[in-house]
Amino acid sequence: MKIITIFCTIIFMFYGVLNANSVFLFHGPADISANRDTHGMGMGGTGAGDMFRINASFINPALSTTIDRVHFSTALSMGNIRYRDSQNNSFRDDQAFLPYFNMVFPIREKHRLGFVYHSISSGNLELESQVETALGQSRELHRASFSLYNAGLFYANANDIVNFGVGMNMLLGHEVKFYRQVITGDFASSSFESDHSFRNPTFNIGLTRQFDRFSAGLSYSLPVELKGERNFKTNTINEVLDKSPYEYPAQLTMGLTVKATELLRFSGDIDTQFWGDTNNFDNSVNTLRTGVGVSWGGLNQSRNFFARLPLRAGISHRNLPFEVSYTRSGEFGSPSQSEYHKIYETAYHFGFSFPLRRQDSYLDFALTIFNRGDADKHRFEENGFLLTVGTQGFDVFRRPLNRKAPREIPVPDRVRN
């Protein structure tokens, strides 16, 4: 319980800066969660079909059938990101956010009920530039923020044919875009602000099946139109649109895990989100994310502390849900041409677990090193790292054995002659 208290206190200390940033935030949601637990984050962002461990990933509600006691898990992600533009200018930013929180309650042997909260996407970015105009030097300020969260309930059933789960989720989102131009002398020549909030429920379903040497999982999230309101503000107008929806796409996820030995596992996942069917931003495209990872269980009987630690590693690759235009100068007096390019992200994942005193309770660590975009094609690129520290386990409803309490010592019966 002390670990839970300390960890939750740290999370609340970071609550004011809970954002995952990206320089591409002006185009759309750039940093989108893979919806895996900390264990899966350190293994290439995999785990959608891993039934060989206590799996707290919430991409597939049927994964909760791996949990046989009241289970609590949460995490905190912290990192640093560096941006660079095509003119080789660069700047850095910090980021910290709460990726997820969930609880699972087993009911008898086959049923599971649970609650989950997780951050789908978030960001907060501010850029400032100096521009020479006919009226003098102008200062331009661009600011964008985006947040989309999910809070929901789920049910799962374990059986011999196939495990299945269904979740009911409430999506909550908020998007703000702000622009202001100030001429020398603090004269505001123009300003624009768009404030958009949206919400609506949706559902997801999942299946899992475990065999002797491998397990598989499949999940699908339904598309939904989030109802919302938008507020436009300029120097002269203030307009409110009561009906301004935000479309959240369907998602299909497949996962496979192979158990090579008792200590060695390999996992591979594929996620597809159909952003190309939405109209939230310009040049939206479907996304495809692939990840592979390997896990080593650790030598429990070894006297070497480091040899007992479970270790993980992996790699993932995905494209962002939008394309960015790049204007290329024409040759020999020909007109300039605009080309559209997808933005790709490659990430390298590493992780390990530190067992705690309680049974099946761990501190999980995951380090993600990523690179996103290309300055020559997209004007900007970014690279950075993200350290995630998570907890799992902690059956707070089951009292641990009190081995210090007084107890009766049995006396053997006397042997009769």
C-alpha cells in the first residue's frame, strides 16, 4: 500500500503538465496511444494477444481473463523531445502524462469486470516567430492543444472455446487552436481562436485464445461521431456552433505471442485506424502500426540480482493520421509544386520489471526512443525519449498472511503401550 500511495502522489504532482507533445500537433493528433500496459510498452508496444502473463493491456478487453484476483495498475510517462526544422533551427520541450489507470475484479472463475481510464492522445504546443512586414517587425504566435481521453467499463468471459470481452467507453475531447499577430508597438493586427469540445460513448469487443506454445488476440473498436460545440473568436466576432462533431475512427488490432521456452517469448502486433474515413483535418489517411518484441523471464533461482530481472525489447513503426504538404521550388522558371508526404515514426523499446513483496506485484519500467518525421519532406522532424514507470498487482481486498500473530502449536498424541 505504501508503493501505491507514493506513486499516486507523484502522479498528482505532475497533473498540471500531463501532455504528450509533438511539433505536428497543428495538423492533427500526432501522439496516439498504443493502449498497452507498461510491460507491453517495453516490448515493442505489443501484447494484444499475450496470454502467458498477467496482461493489463486495455486494447483488448478479453485480456483481463489472465487476471485471477483484484488487480490495480497505473503508470506515469516522462520524457524529453527535440524539434528541428528545415533551416536547422531546433528547440526542446519536456513532456509528462498519465497514460492509463485500470482495475479488474474477478467474479468466480470465468467472469471479469473492470474499469479503465487512458489517454488516447494529448499535446500542448506553442511556437513564436519574428516576421518583417510593411508596417515593421511582426511577432506571430501559434498555439495548439489537443486532448482525447477514454473512461469506460468492460466485461470479459473465460471459456474453453474462446475468451471474449466487451467494453463500453465514454470518449472526452478538447481541441484549441490560437493565432495572433502583433506589430511593433504592441498593436494587435489580427487574432483567431477555435475552441472545440466533444464527447460521446462507443463500444469495443475482443477475442483471445491460448494454446500450448502460442496465443492470439483480436479486437475491434467501433467508429463514433463525438457530439460537440465549437467557439470561434476573432478581433470582431464571437460565434458558437452548437453542432460541431468530431469523428473518431474504427480500429482493428491483431496480436500473436509465441512461447519459445518457459522464459522466452516473442510477440507481434498490428494496429489499423481508419482515419481516412474522417473529416476532422486536412489530408487524413489510415494509419498502420506494427510492433515486434521479445521477452526474457529472468532466472528466479539465480544469486545474481540482475539475472533475476525480467527483460524486454522491441521495435515499432507507424504512420501519423495525416499527410503534410511540402512546396518544392520549380526548376528553370517552372511554377512551384506542392507534394504531400506521410509522416512516419520509428521507435525502439526497452523494459524490465522489478518484483515487489506482494504476490504478482511489480514495478514495470519501459524506455521508448523515437524519431518522427523528416525535415526535408515535412519542414519539421522530432526525436526524443519517453520513460514510463508503472505498477501492477496489489490485491487490496485480500489480506496478506500475518506470520507474526500468535498461533496454537499442535501437540502430538501420546503413544499408548
